[in-house]
Amino acid sequence: MEYIEQPWFYWAVSVAIGLPIGLIALTELRNALQRRGSALARPVELLRNYILPLAALLALLTGANQVSVHATPVRVVSTALGFVVMVLLLSGLNATLFDSAPKGSWRQRIPTIFLDVARFALIAVGLALILSVVWGANVGGLFTALGVSSIVLGLALQNSVGQIVSGLFLLFEQPFQIGDWLDTPAARGRVVEVNWRATHIETSSGLQVTPNSVLASASFTNLSRPSGAHTISVSTVFAAADSPDAVCAMLTRVAARLPQLRGDDQPVTVPLGANEFRTTIPLRSPGDDGAAKATFMRWTWYAARRAGLHLDQKDDDFATEEMTRTYLQVIAPTLRLSGTDQELLLPKVRLARYGTGEILQISGELPTQMAFVVAGRVQITVVDDAGVVIPVRTLHRGDFLGQGVLIREPVTSDATALQEVTVLQIERDDLEDLVMQKPVLLKDLGKAIDERRKTVQSALEAARPN
């Protein structure tokens, strides 16, 4: 009974019972928050690992052992406890206000620099309280000295401080975010970093560091806003004799097949007069501008010549009679052509060229002609139900595509030029006249059609997961 009457007894029993129970409860709470992915798991862990043990130690020192609050060990423990409590408050505020902030809310848009300043202010106030309450220091004079020093520094650095403040207002407004594309007077590129002093813009020529105060005082264009609305305009010139409708259709068709095209919109081409045309191309990102424009101009060069149009008012002298005759000899064994057959077929065939990456054939289209590869390589691919592109085979010199023209069925595969490709094209009517005169050729082509179908089916089956 004498122990019960001692002043330290209840403190010791409270710590002995309360500390384990508190640790167990906080451990379970932390595990539950971690399973839910809550940002509050970190503050609870601080409370379990540091604050509760330090509070128990302080209770043992001052309550159970009756150590004076002015003793150095008590002050050291109180200082450590106060510091961890500050960390807990900062972590808890960050978790409740900002980590769980809804997307697009004002809490999410607050710049990091403001949070850093607020943390610094809270830490300064907390340290001042610790020094004043625990150690009995006079912090009033310190704050007075800091205030006078701040005024002196503010007057001496008012220009620099003004730039920083204007930059902070820019950050608070947030007219752009990390990953946005900006067109500023100094640079055009993608924002990769924003800090309290400057914005780092990644350009084609390197990293452009622009002070925030410069952006705050100048006008610039955010190419990424509104989202999904970025386009480029490309101008081209054709000969006066070229039909404007034919030119517009050809340019729109080329732009519609660009790999950088945004899927929810279509390109548009309009004549501007003076033989000039403008094609507006919707793109996924401003980062695709250079590649899309280069590909569009390269493919337009080939497409214009295939369509008999005159890009930059220039004629095409590639498909000469001598060149056509030479390439016709390449496919003569495939079509079982004699010398006489070649001369009769010469005016009925046509040479055409495709640039690297151009599409020669699209799955589902009904071909109107058969094309024989006489130079270059063509990749045949199919797309499975999951949208995965599966390579089937590669066509080389002497191979053909568009064989479905004979049976008037849509093709089941895509064909893309792996390099500059030259093909010899034969229209459906001319090909039908040829095979009617050569039953063996009709049999060969029928066999080839069956083999192509089996190859496509085998590729699809091989790509299916087991």
C-alpha cells in the first residue's frame, strides 16, 4: 500500500500500461491507412515512433522521478518532443490539405515555394516557442533584430525582390504546368521545371532558363491549352493548271495518314489563291510539330507525283517509257509475259513511288489495281482484336500486293513502305484481260491469294495468348 501512496506510482503505471496500448493502437491504425493508400499514414507513423515514446519518457522524468523541469535532461527531451510535434503538424497539414487535394482545386495549384515559405515560418515560430518556454530564452529582441534587418535588406534588394514577387504571382496563377508547351519571346518548347526564380523550357537547341519575372511581364502562348486543340498549318504551292479540288483532296488524304495526327479530328485543306494551299493538321502534342511537318512535306512530294500534280510548279520526269519498260521486265516472270506481251502491256502500266513510312494499302479497302514491287521493301501487317500490330511478311523486288482486285474483295492487311518503294501498277480491267488470256497465270494468282490468307491467319493465331 505504501507504493500506491507514492506520487510516482500512478505515473509509472500509466506509462507502463498506456505506452504498449498506444503503440499497438497506432500500429493498427497506420497499417489500415497504408492499405487504403491514405496520406495520413506518415503522420500516424511519426506519432507512433517518436512522439508517444518521447512523451512517455518525459512523463517518467518529471512525474515518476520528480526531475525538475529546469534540469538539462528534461529540457533536452522537451526540445526533441517539441521538434517532432512541429514535424507532425507540418506532415499532417500537408497530408490533409494538399496530398488529398482534388485535381484542379486551389489547394493543388498552390506553388511549392509558398508551401516552403509557410513551412519555414511555422518552423521559426515553433523554434521560438521551444527556446522561450523550454529554455527561457528572450526571443523578443531576436525578432526585433530580424524585423529591422528585413527592412534594410528589402530596401537594398527591392529590384530583385520585386522580380521574385512577380514570379511568385505568376506561379500562384499557374498559366502553365510541368509538361505544357510554351511559345515565348525567348523560346519555344516544353516546360520541364518551375522554381521560385525561373522556368526551365526544353527546346530543340537546349535548355532555355527564363526568369519568372520576364514571363510575368510579357505575353506568351500556352500551346497545350486548351487540351486537345493544338494544330499546325502547312502551306504548299502547286501549278496553276492543277485542279484546286484535286490538290485539296490529295493534301488532306496525306495529312490524314500522318502518325502524329490527333485521333478525334480531321485535317482540312483550303486554297489561298496565287496557287497556294494551306493544310491545317490537328496534332496530339506541340512536340510533334517538327516531325509531322517534315513527314507531311516528304509524303506530299511523292503523293503529288502519283496524282499527276505539280508541287512547287515542278514536273516529274521519273516514269519515262524506258524506265517503265525496264521495270516491266522485272515482273515479266511473275505474270508469264513474253516480249510481245510486254510491249502490249507497256502503255497500260504505270510507275509510282512511295516514301518511307507511307501506306500503300489499308485493311478493309477494296483495291482497284494490283501493284508489283520493283524497288524497295514493303511491310505487310495486320491488327488483332486487341489493336496490336502484327508483322506478317516483307515484300521485296518482284512481289505484289492488292491481289484481291481479281476477286473484288477488300484486303485484310496493311502495307507500309519500309524505304522508298517503286511499284508498277496495273488496273483491274487490264489485269482481268491478261489473266483471261493466260489460265495458268490465273491459277498462280489464285494460289498466291490462298497462301496470303493462310499467312495472315497463322500470324494472328501465333499472336494470340495461350
